[in-house]
Amino acid sequence: MALEVIILAAGKGTRMKSALPKVLHTLAGETLIERVVHTAQQLQPVKIHLVYGHGAELIKKVFSTSSVNLVEQAEQKGTGHAVAQVLPHIDTNNQIVVLYGDVPLLTVDTLKNLISKAEQGFSLLTVNLEHPQGYGRIIRDIDGHIKAIVEHKDATEIQQHIKEVNTGVMCVKGALLAKWLPALSADNSQGEYYLTDIVAMASNEDIPIASDQPKQIFEVEGINDRHQLAKLERIYQHHQAAKLMVAGVTLMDPARFDLRGKLSTGTDVCIDINVIIEGHVTLGNGVSIGPNCVIKNATIGNNVHIYANSLIEDSVIEAECTVGPFARLRPKTHLKPGAKVGNFVEVKKSTIGVGSKVNHLSYIGDTTIGSHANIGAGTITCNYDGVNKFQTEIADGAFIGSNSSLIAPVKIGKNATVGAGSAINKDVPDGTLSVARGKQVNIDTWQRPVKKP
């Protein structure tokens, strides 16, 4: 039987105190709703339907290039009403899984187990909570069969002592939804159409309701305010860190490490405190990362050392390189094996060749550096004329003296030397020394300014 997924995401999220819809807040670098959609996609459904309401234009923008079917709930009249908006779009022969845009950590394995139990047409995900305040209670008969769900505000005092609660996540055959949803009533304390009322309808028709529970309670925790968002962020990061350590990664303090994307690691990787990994990052064998580094969308080879307070984005660093401290590698930076980028160096859209060094206080942009070149402290590639960008080429073995400005487009030849303090705007041939400085003048009659009283 084919599968479709409905994701409910129409709420405003008033308690977030934000102009941004709740489901567009982020957890581990990804919006809540995108995280739920990505989980749904792993179930390989034929369709994913997203019910939106508040923040419509922002939601549409996020999914403008997606195959997700957007369905508007113009008025928020409850979960039953929200799912009913999707009825014209579903195939009633399919199984329908209902998810929530503010429940971001539900796992694919939990959902697969739930779907597998819906053989009779209906399965429900429940969880046992020590303090179930605010949740709908699962009502079972003497034989343990689910008979109904009673919302907390409608529950009797005895029912409020029940600890098994509804998560809202369910798998129901489309034909049953099509029959039950139009029959829902808003005769309750909230004046809303509860999706949970279909449980009693199923019971009245003697349709068995299977149930399952997640392995971890946090999987079904929803987010209503920033405190809950921060709590789930920490839970998620704790589990990410645990997986990395099981895989052999040394984290100097797992509580001070954030993974906001995907990380692949080799053996003997060591990561110090306050490191943030974003996007897709690959670390080779023997990589060490110092404290306070941010690494985004990077491939880092074997035995690379990244020292403290370095920022690396959309870059490739090959084996045996060193970076930092306080270095910044901007997009399209490529360090060849054994290259060194030192403290307070910024590199953008450039290749630094095998064994070459840019050790101190330099800016290298739109540049190709050959092998075993040495770039002195304070060197700047002047790649921008205010309108256009230009290339600098520095050949193998070149030596650039400190405080030099290389005014692109310009080429520095093989084994050429640029004298310190030079402003170079013409090509330097192979093996040549180029010095481009103004003539020094010493004025012995000059008087140093004094501070005015």
C-alpha cells in the first residue's frame, strides 16, 4: 500500500514571541519544518502535504522549489479541521501518516514501526509521561484496547491520572479519514475539531487501533516556546556528540560542541571545546581542531591541524596542512598538501600550493600560489578595483617580502623575489628580484607635533 504524509504547520506559535512562524525557527541549523519534511521524505511517500496558515508567504518561499504539496488552512479550527483541508488531495487507497511541524526529532525508525502496525487501517503513537499535564489521555478498555483519546481540558479527575498520552502522530487509511473527518464535532471546551475524536469513531466501528511508542521520549516532544527549543537543541546535540564518540572521535567537552549538519570522520580525530560544525564536513584521519572554531561545508584531509579561533567555509584542505590560529578561509579556498595559513590570514577563492606558507597578517584573494612559495607578513593581493575582480598568480618557489601589495592582474614568476614594502603592478619574471618603493627621504628639520593644551 502506498504512503502519503500530512504535516500540520498552520499555527502561529504565539509563545515564541516572534514575527517568524514557529516552524521556521531552527534546530541544529535547520528549520523545524524542513527537518520534519526531510524525515518524511525518508519514508519514500508518494506525496507530502504541508498544511500552512500563519506566515504563509514565508512558508511558500521555503518550499518554492520543493515537490511538497502546500495546502492552506485559512482558519485554525483544530487538528481535525487541518487534516480535512487535505482530503481533496489524497488517494483514499493509501496509508496516511500525520506529523507535526513543531515536533522535529521524530526518527524514521519510529515511524516505520508505526506504519507497520497499521495493518488494520489505524495505528497511533503514544508515550508514557510522569507528568502528563496538558496532553490528551489514552483511554483503554479492560482488555487494553484503545477506545478513545480525551483531551486534558475535557478529562475527568480520574482520567487525568492516566500517564499514557497521545502524541498526535498516527497512521490511518485514507478511506477511513475521508469517512470520519466530515463527521467531527466542535462540541468541546476549545470549540475545535479534534483529530483525536476519530479514535472513538474507530472504536465504535470495531476497527482495532494498534499503538507503538518511541524509543526516546524526546522524539515526540513539541516546541511551543524558546525554552523548549533550547532544551531540544541540547538533547539533540548530546546525542550527536555521543554518536561521534562511539565512532572514535575525541570531544574535549561534549557539552560544548555543536553539530549543525552532517559530519564524517576518520580515525583519531580530536575536537576541542566550542567548535561548531555546519553543513557537510568531512574530517580525515588524525585531524585536530582547536577551540572556538567554526567549520562549514569543508573537506579536511589527514593530519591537518586547525588552531584556535579559525573560521573555514566551503573550502578544501588537503593532508598535512596547518591553519590558524585566528585564520579565515572563505569559499573556494583550496590548500594543497603541507600548505600553511597562519594567524590573522584571510584567504578567499584561492589555491595555495604544496608546502607554501602564508604565515602572518595577510589577505589572499582570487590568487593561485604554486608550491613552496613564501608569502611574507602583511602581504595583500589587491584583487578589486571597486567594480571588477582580478587574478594574481604566484609561481613555485616565489618569495614575497613583508608588507607588499600585489596589484592584480599580476604574475610573480618562478623563484622570483619581491622586496619588502613593494607595490607590484607589473609582472615579475622568473628568478628576478623586484623592488617597488618610493625613494626614502630623511628630514632632519621636521618637528614632531605636540599635544595642544
